[in-house]
Amino acid sequence: MTQYDNFIKQQTVHLLYVLIVFLVICSLVIGLNLFFGLPAVLSWSYFGTILRGFFNTPNKVKWLNYSLGISLFGVALWIALPH
């Protein structure tokens, strides 16, 4: 084997290590996203369904809008005023 062949072999092994590390990291990201992300999305949609059933009349929706508007105004004041 020549020196060039040894260099190519070393670079190929190094590239394979990099590829394996990349695939392991991608697998971890996908796994963590499935472990944490999927339950979060499912619980968010479940609570949204519950809230849709609770706010089914125009009067309840009006009071929800009033309360959220007041809380938004309170947050804006809290941000705007010096602490």
C-alpha cells in the first residue's frame, strides 16, 4: 500500500465516523421530539377540544374576550411601567 492509499483509507474511516455521529444526533433529536413534542401537541389539542365545548355560547365567548383583553392590558402595563 502506498502512502496515498493509507491517506484515503484514513479519510474514509474519519468520514464514516462523522456520518455515524451525525446519524446518532439526528436520531436523538427525532426521538426527543417524539417523546416531548407529541404529548405536548396531543394535550394542547385535547384541552382545546374541552375549551371549545365550554365556550359554546356567544355570552361565554364575550366574557372570555373581555377577560383576555383585560389580562392583555395588564401585561402591557406591567411591561411599560418601570420596575
